[in-house]
Amino acid sequence: MTKVSTISDAAIRIAVVASFICMILIELKPGFRDFAMSGPLEYALLFPSLLTPAPYTLEIQSLVYGMMGAFVIYQLGKTPEAPGSLSASQMNFLRLGFIFSSIFNVLWVIHFRGGNLPVSLIFLTLLFAVLLAMNSLFRTPRGHKKEKLFVKAPLAFSLGWVTVVIMAHVTILIAGMNPEILANPQQSAMAFLVGGTLFSLSILFYYRNTAFGLVVLWTYGGILANHLSREGLNGRYQDVMLLLVTCMVILVVATVYSHLNKRLS
């Protein structure tokens, strides 16, 4: 490896750390917390609907950021040369992807908190696209144990979380542009639920990613918990609850099938 390439490689690793720190600072910066929220799910808590999750559901966001922090630390080390592991060029691809994903994450959060939902959705979609590209490296079984723990798992959880956030964002945006939707909340919630489930299944089957399915299931569980809670909807919408449970069963079966199918391939 030449001196120039060594310096370039080190610069990319440092840029990953810097982009992650910037992303965390934007999340924590008081000036951006005027609405006491950090995304569409928090926004949904301020304007309750039939798809609002229980507050504890949002705690998974801390886990996602913690796992991304683990990736940031891991990528600082030397790329292992074990059979089946990621190559140096593939790791640099993931590093560059992480930098762009952090930038898009910062931009969508800023625009969302500024109330510009259409523009924030554009940056959120770009973030989603970058995560899809990064996760594509793991469509086929690869990587040793450390890579699966510190690279594959963080990327899978991030993709799952961003997918859920996109569904919440689109729901809010459509409801805001079409007030008549709110006149039939139960039918609208069921339509959004079916659409979100089909969207999630398409990603789950294509990437065969167990962690992705678990994140979506966690969110659906939070929505169901809010329906069952006395402080929430107190079981008033039986049809929505029945459909929600059905979707969760389908997602469980699909996640298990995806996991087994990937192991056998």
C-alpha cells in the first residue's frame, strides 16, 4: 500500500467518526429540540392516531445509535483477511456509505424539525437508498463473527428503523395533505398498516435480513401495546387490532423463513 493510499484510507476512517459525532450532536442539540422530538414517531406521539406506538417503542433508537457507534469504532481497525470476510474495498464502500448516510440523516432531521416535511422526506429517502446499498453486501452469507456483530447487525437495525420512520413520515404527510383521511381513522389506519407490511415484506425477502424483521416487529408490538393500554386506546378498535396481530404473525413467519432460507443457501 502506497503512502498516499494509506493517508486516504485514514482520512476516510476519520471522516466516519466525524460524521457520526455530527449526527449525534444534531440529535442532542437543544436548539433543535423545540418540539421535544427527533422524528416522525415522536411527532406521532404529539398527535395520537391509531398507529401511534407506545412511548417505550422509541427506546430502540438509542440501541440503533449505540450499534452504529460500535461500527464506527470497529471500522477504525485493520480489515481482517479471513476467508469470506469483507475486503478492504468493500469496507471502504461501507465507510463512504456511512458518511453519506450520516449527512442525509442530519439534513432530514433538520428539515423535519423545521416543518418542511416534503423536503425532509427526500433526504430520508436518500438515507434509505444508501442503507439499502450498504446492506446489499450481506444478501449472501459472508463475514466472520465480528463483522456480523459490528457491521452487519448495525446496518440491518438501521435499515429496519429507517424503514419504520419512512412509513410514519409518509403516513403523517399523506394525512396532512388529505384531511378527509382523518374522517375515517380506522379504515385509513388499516390501509396504512397493510401497505407498510407489504413494503416491509418486500425488503425482508429481498435482503433475507432477520434483524430488519425484528425491528419492524418491535414497532408493530408497540402499536399493539398502545391499543391494549388503558392509557392508550383501551382496546376500542378491534378491527385494527385484529389486522395488526395478523400482520405481526405474517412478519414472524416471514422473518423465521428468511433466516432459515439464508442459512441453508
